[in-house]
Amino acid sequence: LNALPYNASTGPDDKFELICGALGCQALVIPELKVLSGKPVLTYRIVQTTMQSPEYIFNHASVMESARQMLNHAVGQLVPVMQERLELKPLYSDNQRANMQFAMGVSALYHGDYVSAEQSLRLAIQQQNDFFWARAYLADVLYRTGNYQGAELAVTALTPQASSARAELFLGNLAANILYAKGQLKDSIDASDPLIVAASTASEYELQGNLLMNNGSSFTALGETAEAIDYLQQAITVYSQHELTLREGQARLNLGNALFLSEPNSAESTQQYERAAAIFRQFQAKAYLAYALSALAQQKRHLGRLKEASALISEVANLYEQAGDEEGLLFVKIEQADIAVLQGDLAGALALATEAFEQAGSQYTYVRSYSSAMMALIYLAQDNPQPVPALLAEQDKYEWFDPRANFSLLKASYAHCTGELKQALAEAQAVKAELGEQWSDAHQAYLDIFQQDAETGDKRAVDYSQGRLL
């Protein structure tokens, strides 16, 4: 390249002929940093043999965020959309029209388009009422859209009709997933365990990976990250060996979550999130891409890069809206509440977290657990501990457990805030014993404060979200 007679002032077509003529490339990306209306903006265009794209402009307040948006956009333009071949013929009915709708519904489900999936699968059932697999996949859609009761009823009705190992495993995996979504995590693991070997024996490798992934997600939610990482790595191996790339992306996303809980902002967790996001972009799996971007936004928050985190969360909200993911939109409110806390807007943060908590109702138990913990931390930050016991009682209803320091030590923080200094120390020591190797420097910072205050009898002002003295 250094030897080419490059001239920055030449037109895009001339640059393409010069560079791609020498390198043999099929497309040339030409980025530029410009000043428009007194503000720096990044632009790029793509030039190919017979055409060139319009000039795409990115003018975020942060040049680094503009660069990130530009890179993501360019990847979306350049990387071909991948499609995973699904072998559905063994699942077809005798009705060709019903089969067509069924195939469209399953494809939409795999890509996270739950609205289209439900529409197509219901049309398939209208055309062939006894279409077992259309009803089975519709039950999966109901589960993914939060209609757990409807999904459970469907599984119960379909189980006597399951006439193959694949059908039994599919319904068993779905039943385990529903238990997970309802917060019955140990029951979910117990339901999955015997099916993992059965799936391998029956050469149902996708279902084997799904069951391994379910166990990994359940152990993550229980705060047992070592077990979670082991199961999720097994799932990735199964998916990779059998070229189930979209599923591999899902497992990598879940692995990123387990790694993040084990060590926030580790390079390995970031790598897993980015690899998952790249797969989801290639498959245009919008709902799953939203999950990955939300995880990356969480890392940005932990690093104090709040503008970048806010921009990612806005993108996530748009993706959830497109996918019709109600639970995802509730998560967005909690993420926005977290950012508001870091910006010092406690009243705004409390309003967002309360809204998520109330809208979650009894349906979305993880949202309810997470938002109640967030609300408790905000009340402690406002030095208003009175509402906290009810929120701690809400936490105790579920098996969800977040091992991160501020959440796992919430009871200790409440005791400290109310002046019960010895109780705060005892609560923190109990969490340390429970976490074992997961106990980190972040946890120890809380324990050091609580221990010193218990010894002196002097309660110091503490930032209970960060584990530091004010």
C-alpha cells in the first residue's frame, strides 16, 4: 500500500480502482473525519465495482461512540447475512401449506422475531389442527414472550402425544426453561440433568446443547459461576462441533454473563459478548443482539463511560421494541435506573426501577428480583431505609442470586445503614462463607468498612452501591 500513488483528494471511484486493483478486493470502505456545523463527525461510504453507497454520517457527542456506531454499521453492510439450515422435514405434517407456515414460524423464532413466529405458527395450526410440532414450537414462543402459564398448559397437553425421542426431549427442555423463567432454578437443573445424556444418546445435539445451556444459565442465576462456566463451555463445544452457530452465539452470551458475575469487566467476558454480538448481527437475530449489547452497556457503566452506555441502551430498547420483547423493555428501565444512579439522579432512578418492579408483576420474577434490589440500594443512598425490609422480603421469595458485591451484601448494607453495626458484620461474614472462592476485593471493601465500624461503634457514611466511604 505504501508504494501506491495514493492521493486523498481523488474521487471514490479512483481510490477503488487504485487500491482494489492492487489488492484484488471487492469493496473499499472510505472513512473520513469532518467538521459539520462546528462539530466533528465521522462519515464513510462503501465503493464497489459497479456502485457506491450513500455517505453515512455519525455525529454522536462522543467521537469514540461515533466510531463504534460507524464500525457496527459498516459490519452490518459488509458482512453477508448468514442463515442456518434447519432440518425441518422430519417434523412436517401432511399439509404443504401448513408446513410452509411452520417453517417460516420456526425461522422467525430462531432469529428472535417472536411476533412473526407466533403469527406463522398459529396459521400452520389453523391449516392443520393436529400439527404436533407447530403446537410444540408455539409453546416455545409463548414461553419466550412471558406467557408461562400458556406454555405450561401446552406442554402438558402435548406430552402424551410425544411419539419420538426428539419430541420428548424438546418438551422436557421447554419444561426446564419454563421452570428457570419462573425462578425455580434448582428444579430446572433437576429437570434438565437426566435429559442431557438422553439427548446425546439420541444424537439430538441441538437439544443436548440447549439443556447444557439451561443448566449453565440456572447456575449463573444461583450465583454458582464455576458450575455455570463449565456447563456453558460444554454447550459451546456441542454447538460448535455440529455447526449450530446461532445457538453457539446464545451460549457465548450466557458464558459472558457468568464470567462477568465472576469478575466484572474481565477481558474474557468482553470477548464472549463481542463474539456473541458478531454472530447475532450476521444472523440478524435482533432480540439476541439486544441481549449482547445490553451486556456490553453494563460493562461501559462499570467503567464510568455513561454516555456510551446510554447510547447502547437506546439501541437495545429499539431492538426489543422491534422484537416485541416486553421483559427486555423492563430490563431497559433497570439499566436506565442504574445509569441515573451513577449520574446522581436518585429520584429519576427510583422512578424507573419502581416502574419496572410494578410492571413485572408476578410474571417476570427475575425483573422483579433485580428491580427490588436496585430500589433498595437507591433508598439506602437516600438514607431512607424504611422501605428496604419489604424489598429484602421480595428478594427472599426467589432463588435468583446475584453474587456481585453491592447486591449480595444488601442485607449487610441495610443493617449498617440502620446502625446495627454488629449485625452488618455478621451478615457480611455469612455472605463471605457462602460465596467461597467468588469472594472478591470488591466484597472485601464492604467487609472492611463493616468490621471497623463494628469494632469502634462509629457508623460512617457509606456509598452502598460502590462499597466506599463518602
